[in-house]
Amino acid sequence: MPHIALVTCRPGPQTGTDPDLPALARALAAAGAEVSVEVWDDPGVDWARFDLALIRSTWDYSWRSAEFIAWAETCGKTTRLANSPGLVRWNTDKRYLEDLAAAGVPVVPTRYLAPGEAPVLPEDHEYVVKPTSGAGARFAARYTPGERADAVRQVERMHAEGLTAMVQPYLRSIDTAGERALLFVGGRLLHASRKGAVLTPGTPYDASKNAHPGLEVWRPTPAETGVAERALAAVPLPDEPLYARVDLVDGEDGLPCVMELELVEPNLFLFLHPHSLPHVVAAVLTAAGG
């Protein structure tokens, strides 16, 4: 009977609720596992007693990334952590997009502004500013060239908190085609979802946002599946991710490109795809040695 920890965070106004966690815990228990839901930063947890610690909804990691990475490295020395500490370290900083682009994967064009760097911002098109360590659209906003002063204030606030900003063109296709999220578990494409535009004009960067508006089931095109598979193949680490979500949008050329590759704590959207739950359970039990 494998002992599995489903790793989450302390509930709070900025973290939300994981709708998949109870169903996943029940399904794993029904399959014969001993399941515990644990908070990642709880000092009282003995991670060595688990056969697998499965990161699920540690949704406060993005503003505590150094602490979270340290926890992942410590946890990974005492039990199997999924995904691995190496993948967590690489994927918590969205500058991983540079690695994907260098490998020939189409990604959303991105400029990075580290603390101390002057905010160089587009003057001829709408754009998005967000942190390289972020989740749930926290500290993300879209701007027109005429809103430069507001964008500069956001960059200055992020720099004051030690965050590196990333600047991307706002791809208009998001308003019509949305974002598509392709979920892989155990190297297998399980399902895909589509959501509408998260960032609406004029919404302040520090306002709470619906991270998954208009979420619906999606059948990925061969082109979308191909780009997602290329992104996973380009991860510059030998570790195989147990789970991965590739978020795609259409670029200026109308072809899919990677907006994010989620290897840390992506929402799996199992509530939207209940048929995928048995496959997730089987993969988790295999990873736990069950």
C-alpha cells in the first residue's frame, strides 16, 4: 500500500481552492493507496514517511519561490517528489521560455526586465507585463502604448519586491481563440481545455482575476499537439515529468505557440474531464511504486 502525500498550500484569499484535490484523494484511496493531504511549508510533516509527494496546489509558491525551491530540494532528498526538484527549480522561473526558444520551439516573444533595469516598453502595440515567477495572473496586466506610466509603476513595484518582469505582445487571437491547455500525464496526452482571455483592458495588475474564464473542453489540433510535444522534448533536464500542462495561444502568424509550460503545480482540470481521473490515478500509483 503506497503512502502518497498530495501537497497543497495553506488556504487564503490569494490561493483559491483546488477543486480536483478531494476527488483525486478519494480515487487514490479507492485504488489502495494511503493518502494524506499535506501543506508544503508545514514544519511538522515528515516527508520521509511517504513513498511519493505529489505537488498539486501549492499556489502560493510564486511569491515565495526561493523558499519553495529549498523545500522541494529538501523533500526530494527524503522521498520521491513529483515533479522532481530539478524540474521545479527550472520551471519556477519563466525565463525557461528562452530555453524552449533556443531549441526551436515557437514561444510568445518575451523581453525580461530584471530589478535595476530600466523599463523598456513597446510604443507601437498592446502588451502584457507580468512576473517571471507568477501564477493565477498575479501581478499581470495588459497595456496600450498610451498607458506607459501605469506599466512603469507596475514594473517598479515588481522590482521593489525583487521580481523580474517579463514583457510580451498582447496577442489579439486570445480574444477570439482563447488559450488552450494540453495536459500530459506519464508522457501521455490525456485531455485539453480552452479558456477565454484572462486580462481585460484597464484591470489593475494587483486586482484579483479569474484565471480560467469560460473554461471548456477542447479537442486539440494536430498542430497544437505537435507544438506541445516539442516543448516537452525541449526541457533541458533528464528528469521525466509525471505531469505537464502546455498552455498555447496563436501567434501573429496564426500558428500555435507556447505561452507557458507548467511543470510545478498546474490545475489539471479533472473536474472538467472526469474520464481522465483513472489514468491519473494509475500514473501516480506507478510513480509511487504501487
